[in-house]
Amino acid sequence: MKKLIYYLNFFSLIFYSCNNTKENSILYDNVDVNKIASNISLMKDSVSSDLIHIKIPNLNKDEYELYSSDIFDSVYYVPLETTEESIIGSIDKLMINQDTLYIIDRYKLKCIKRFTLNGKYIDQIGSLGNGPGEFVEPTDVYVDNNEIIVLDQFQKKLITYSHNGKLIKDTLRPFACFQVAKIDIDKYIFRTIESLNSHIPDLYEYNLWTTNKDFVIDKKGFYQQTNTYSPILNFNDLSYINNNVYFYNNFTDSIYQITSDGCVICKYVIDIDQDRSNDLFLEENYDKLIEKEKQGEFYVISQILITNDYVLCKIINQYKPYYIFYSKNTKKEVCIRYFKPDFYTILPTLGSILNVTDDTFVGEITAENFSLLLSWPKELFDDLENNCGIEIVDRMKQFCKTIHPDDNPVLVFYKMKKW
């Protein structure tokens, strides 16, 4: 039998075999379980005293168009420098630290490259290989003010570099996982699929756990019975944003903050007026779940980003992305599908939002899309000039002419307006 997994980053389906459990046990047969898992307790969970409910509107309408100037204070574009050394295949994750952009290309070129906030290429962190400090795949990357951590799921490694790219340590992990973050100086949190660690009985069927720097497990949480629920794999559900670690639980539509001592606090609840009962997520109802999504009767929440003043939820409905911005100050939600052209941007879409710094969201638009803009019909440009002004349209045209279709992506910085 095979299970189907929603792979939300690309919104496609991936198959994985139940034999993974047996194969995984063989991979870790030399692990001293008593040494790393002799005293595991459950994560303490609580509900925040200022719990926030974010209402998701009915998305089966074509009314979610507004001007970018309605919610953004400014919008500006940063092309990532394109050279032989700086070329990237895709942006699978973006981390921002100390005015430096960390671009993670997980699958195509399998690299980690650094750029300035102005898009100038700095260098590459680590390299492909099987030696010390080398990885087969940068499955996940965590960056803070002190170090860079790379998780390689295929070599079972956790590699730590300094900010100048020097190798600090290269350590074998005693368990399988695909996401990592730090919640304290010497304390990690890991995310996995519940069926992957059968060699550690006390950890089996749990999705999150915390360890010290030697991978001794002290807490576990988010139990999910294997072969009961349809696994939903989302590479965005454990995130390090503005110095906080958050976990989004797909089955409860809740967002949790992970504290430095490994406790979980429910901070936000996504209110969706749909059937999202646990029964719907049962493996036996998987075909029904897929059909509901196709009909627009089930929304997939694929990304959560949190700032001091705003929460962004990316919702997939019938394979179309919607962005819901929530203001903590006014307790209002704004839903965006397309932008109307104005003096900030004539592009109709947000592109892919990747991360946030302070109250500025950072997205990506491929270089090819900017080149295609120049091929728009003259009638469309005439309308844009009437709505936005000749100067705005001409400036965007000139910018597009500087972008080659094969260039690195262009980052878009959306600074939020107070609303």
C-alpha cells in the first residue's frame, strides 16, 4: 500500500512507501536509544490569553482585487545579481539575517547562496559532497545571529557553519527529520513525519521534539497515529520568523509559538467556514478530501508569516493562491488575489512571498515574468498609462528591459502600511 502526501510547496502529490518505516530502522540500527531517549516528556501546551482568530472569507468569488497602495507603504524590486558563481535554480526558502539574504535552492542546484539586501552576490555556504561540511541536499537551513545550520536528510547530518562560511561542526543525527530550528542557545526543535522514527519507540508517531546539542531528546509533541490520517507534508509549517519559532498544525488550523523551554502556546486560530473535522483527514477519506479541494470546498493553508503587527496566511483554493493579511492593531483582514495597477506596481500578482523582516514581506517574481511584461499588447499599456501615468509605466518598462529571462529571480519588498 502507498500513501499520498500533499507537498504544499509545489502543490503536487508525492508517493512514499510504507516500507520507509522498516528501511528507516535499518538506517539507524547503530543508535543507542537509551542514551538519547530515556527521559522524554510531553510538550506542555496552553492557549494564549490574547488568542487571535483570523477569519478566512469565502474565496469562491472574483472580488479580491485592490490597489497595492491600499495596504503597502512602498513596493520595490531587487534583482539578484546573475553571474556564473551566483546563479540559482529556484528559491525554495529565504532566510534574512543581519542585512544578508540566504537563498536556499533545495532541489535544482542544491546550494545556499548569500546576497546583500541590494541583491549583490556575496558567496556560497557549504558545497555538495560527502565529506566534512558537505551536503547531498540542503533539506532545511536555519540562520540566527550566531551561526548557520544545514540539515541534510540524506546523509543524516546537521552541519553548523559560522557566518563567514567556516565549518564549526558536522554531526550525524540519530533520527530522521526534515526541518530544524533553535529555540535556545543549545536547544533544537525538529520536525518529521510521524512514521519515520520507529527505531525510537517513545518518539514514534510524534511530529515535533526538542533536544540538546548532543541530540538527547527531552520533549515531544503533536501525536499523529500512523496509517490513520492522510499525511500533509508542508516545508513551511515550522518557521523561524523575527526571532520566534512557530508551528502551524494543518489538522487543527492553529498556529503555535514554541518557547525556549519547549512548551507550545496556541497564539492564532484560522477560522474557516468549511468542514475541517478530523474525520475528513482520515486516510480512508483521502479521495473525498482531494475532491473537496478541487471543488473549492476545502482550502489548503500553505504558508504562515508573522510580524509584530501583521499575520499573513497564504491559502490555496482550486490551485489558485490567495493572500490574507491580518492586522493585529485593527483586527481587520484583507484578502488579495490580484492587484489593480497603481503608482506602486503595474504587476497584477504578489508572486511568491518567501519571508518577512520587521513589517516588510519579501516575495519573488521570476525574471521570465518581467520579460513577458514587455510583450503585453499596446492596448493594455495604453490603459495602464491612463490609470497609472506614463512615467510609472515607462519606468517599469525600462526596468524590465534590464532583466534577461534567464537571470536570477527578482525579489520584491512589500513594506506594510499601518491599517
